[in-house]
Amino acid sequence: MNKLEIAARIAELRQFIDTANYKYYVLSQPEVDDRVYDNALKELQELESENPEFFDAASPTQRVGSDINQEFEQVAHAFPMLSLDNTYNKEELIEFEKRNKRILNENFEYICELKYDGASISLHYENGKLLRAVTRGDGEKGDDVTANVKTIKSIPLTLKGKSYPGVFEIRGEIFIPHKGFEKMNEERREQQLPEFANPRNAASGTLKMQNSSLVAKRPLDCFLYYLIGSRLPFDNHYDNMQAARDWGFKVPDIIIKCQSIDEVLGFIEKWETGRKNLPFDIDGVVIKINSLRQQEILGMTAKSPRWATSYKFKAEQALTLLESISYQVGRTGAITPVANLSPVQLAGTTVKRASLHNADQIALLDIRVGDFVYIEKGGEIIPKVVGVEKSKRLAGSKPTEYISHCPECGTRLIRTEGEAKHFCPNTDGCPPQIKGKLEHFVSRKAMDIGLAEATIEQLFDEGLVNTVADFYQLKNEDLLKLDRFAEKSADNLIKSIEESKNVPFERVLFALGIRFVGETVAKKLARSIGSIDLLMAADFEKLVSIDEIGDKIASAIIEHFSVQKHLDIVEGLKKAGVQLAIKESQAPQSNLLAGKSLIISGTFSKYSREQIKELIEKHGGKNVSSISSKTDYLVAGENIGPSKLEKIKELNIPILSEDEFLEMIG
């Protein structure tokens, strides 16, 4: 064949295989004999291998994955990937309905869908081709897992038809069906490997594997349920999803319109029992307002959309024997009592341990060793003890006496007024607390140093690392003396530690593990104070004057830096070259918006919504999510909801266009 004939044959084979994949994996209507399919795929692979100039990332041959290990790159979401508010009873749903009626003051329609139990994913398409696949991550940014997602045959690499927008995202859930999960565990039993706990964990773990050729061998599937972009074909969610189905996406068939909350409740009741007959796991029902215009009016909170909620089905329970109670010491010194149980099956997993929360919970439920206790999975993930079957209690059983001293270092425990948990105050001498601080410091959201928990324990036990500053004193020869380390792994760790010196100040501050200073507070402090030296020198009045820093946080910061060991750690980090001051590019650019509260709404042409928010913060302003008399400005893009505009005018709040806002900040 000449090159033109080869190109035509490659195009023909790709079309044939894509259509076969769509009918088999999306429509569940296989039409092609397996041998015919395999021969076509083999011929295409050979033609592409012999003619690399015809390579196409969207070719069906790319679904086999690569055996080259890869580190995942973090990608910012163009639109925040928020989670849904959960409701567990019908009364909360009725409140959801009342709030919608009050705000919208017009008729509206609900869409009900099943809540799939898997791993969330956002797929980015440009000109009909899959460009990128990103996990939820922290909602603002996630892992680029495109190579792994390309192996999932129900996800189209190239779209059908021509009616799709040029650029859009579609979000959904990657999961493993029951049959595939059972087959995976059967194979692992034959290989004498540990079985997977449940389909959700298996799907999530598979998505994060570094070897996409192994991912290709796992039975991953994907349902898509949310279209997002600026040029969608319809002004409502339901019709957009029907259009997405025509483009080749696997959109669930179980999606209905409801005109009232009673119809919603009927759908919930149907699937609370019906879920047991589904070939995949669900853990509830998602309820959404159908109209995109009304969604815009209802808006978002910092964590979730106001126009949607999820009804979570009641968690399964099991009854088993409480054999003993042990006590764990966390990174902050918090003591967590743990129930050691006679093994019992619950929601597809074998449970041997469960949380008892704190002393008050034990006393409230009167939990005693030797009792038969009810356990359930809180949020379907973490087992917890929720009750006692007192009819089975043995005569002579005694109430549980909560421990008075740390089980690790023997220090007498304290309990601060208003706190639910007991604490070990020996923060710098209690081994689990020290190791917990080390683990927190190297974690991904902090310094992102590639260290496993077991390796940290080994470094600590060998006396090589006692404080976070000690990581920067490690040398290759230190590591080569330890188990698990060879030349390459030692080099990789030293390189990862060296790269962590470029981590921005706000993450270093979070990594220090100061009590009550989480990611958000660390970012606020870093941008307001500017450097570790200024933070250590700040008095109580200075700290509480910073937006969102209250008495408790201010006191914790002052107390932290009153300890000489903590000052020594900072000195060690300085000598190592860690970023302990904010970079010029991150520093506030002006105080032009100081003391001003701004809300943004609509879509913008020059900057994304997130970039506008960043500009507000960089010029001293505060982003707010709801309109009140304290709001100083609305920064308005296109397509603002009429009720929002009405409220803005009612409160006489000035409206700035995108250009007027940019002019204001210079």
C-alpha cells in the first residue's frame, strides 16, 4: 500500500474499533465477533507501528496503556470541583425545597440521579478529542490521570457527531462493576495476594497507579453526569446530558425529572431497596435543580453548590463482640479510643476495628468490653460503634474507665474545656506525635517529599530524623545503611528533599503543624504577615487583627513559638534554604481593596472566576459568597441571575464590570 492507502486503512480501522467499543462498553449491545475485533486491533497496531507519522493520541490503540512509570502532575480546575451537601432524612430535603422556593420565587424542576460509589473524574475535551482527565483532588486542583483514563473503553477519545462545544468539561464517576470486582479478587486469591476491600477503593487505587498498562487490565467503567462550559447546547441539565449521550458518553439511563419533592421522595424510596439489584454500588440519590439559570441564581457556597444535594442511604449495621479497647495517639496528641472487635462482614468488607470517638461517647452509650455492639460505616468509609445490645450484656460487667495517662509516653493526659478529646501534652517527646509531625511535614499538601510512613518510622527509630529540620541533614550514605534503600531510591529521596526547598511559604507554614493552622489559615497568615520572622514576632493583637484569625488560633501560634525547640527547627529550616518568606509574585500587590468585601457573579472574558478572586485577595480585598448589606461591590460578568441583580439593587451595592474592576486595581 502507498501512504494514502495506509492512511485510509488506518482511519477505517480506527472508526471500526471506536464504533465496536461504543456499542459494547456504552450501549451494552455488542455486534462484532471477538476474533474480528482482535484482528482489526492487531492490524491497526502494526500499521501505526510501521508508520509513526500517522500517530494519533485518540487512536483506540492508545487504550492499552504504557508500562513507563509516571509521576502525576497537578492541574488546576477551571471550575472548582465541589462536593455535594449530604442529607440523611426527609425533613432536610423538605428544608432544601423550602429554601429553593424562597430564593427562586418561581416554579422549578428537579432532576434525580443515582449517587455512584467510585472515584470522581473531570474530563476536558477540545474540538471533540479528550485532552485531559483530572481527579477531584482538593477541589481546586487534582492529579492529571489522562494516561490511565484513556484505557477505560467506555470513555470516548473522539466524540461522535458535530454538535458538541469546542471546549467543555464533563464530570462523572469511575467505578468497578460487581462482576469485574469479583473476578479481580478471584485472580488475587489464585495468586495468593490480599483481596481488595471493596469496589470503590479498588477503583480509586487503580486510577492512581503509575503504570497505565496495568490500569488497562482492570475492569474500570465510567458514568458521566455533569456537563460544564460556557457554550452548552441547552439551558438545562437534563437536555445537556441527553446531548452528551449522543456524543458518545456513557450517561446513565436512570435519570428522571421530578415536579415536586414528593416525586423525589418516591424515587429515593424506590432505589433505597432497588440498589441491591444493581450491578454496581450506589450510596444514595443526587437531586439537582434542572434549569442552569436557576442554578446560577442559587449559586454556591465555598464547598458545595446550593442547587444540588445528595440523599445518603442509611448505612448498613452489623452486631459483633467488643473484645478490647485500645488507645491511639495522633499527631496533635489527641487520644482516640479504638474498639477491637470479633471480625464481622459489613458492606462488603471484614471489620475488626472501629472508632469509639472519645470518652463522652463511651459514657453516653455505656460501652463496655465484652458487650455486643452495633457498628456501621460512617459515610460508608470509617467503621464506628453506634450502639450496644444490652440484652446480651454479661452479668458482672463493669463500666469502662477511660485512661488517665498516655499509652505511649506515660504523660498524664489533659482535657481542655470545650474539647471533646483528651490530649497528651508531651508534644515534642511522645513518639507517635513526633512521627505524626514528620509524616504531616512530608505530606503532599505540605512539603510533598516522597516518603512512606514505614520509611519515616525507620528514620526515626534509627535516630536519623527527630525533627522536620533533620530531613535536610540526610545524606546518601545515611540512607544506604537502611533496609529498602539502594542507590537509586536514596538518590530519589535526596532529590525530593532538595526540591521541597522550592515549596512556597504558605505550604511550609502549614507543614510546621501548628495547632489550628490548616491549609486555609496558613495561606491567610502567609499573605498577611509575609515571613516566618514577622510571624514569630507578632503579638496577640497583631494576629487577631488579621481577617479570620481568632483568639484560639492566635494563642496557638504564640504558644508554638514560645518553645525553644520550635525556634531551633525554624533555624534549621532557614539554614537548609527552605522558603520561609512569601515570594514577590505572591505578595499582596496593593491595599487598594483593603477592608472591602466583593462578590463575583457571571462569566468573564479576560480572566477566569478564580483569577478574579485571586486579584481581589492580592489587592487586599475579601471574597464573599453571599450578598449582604456588608458587601461593598459586585464584580459582574455575563449571565447573572435576575434575583441576584435584584438583591444587589435593593441593597444599593455598586456594580463593577470586569474592565471597571481591572481599572480600579490599576
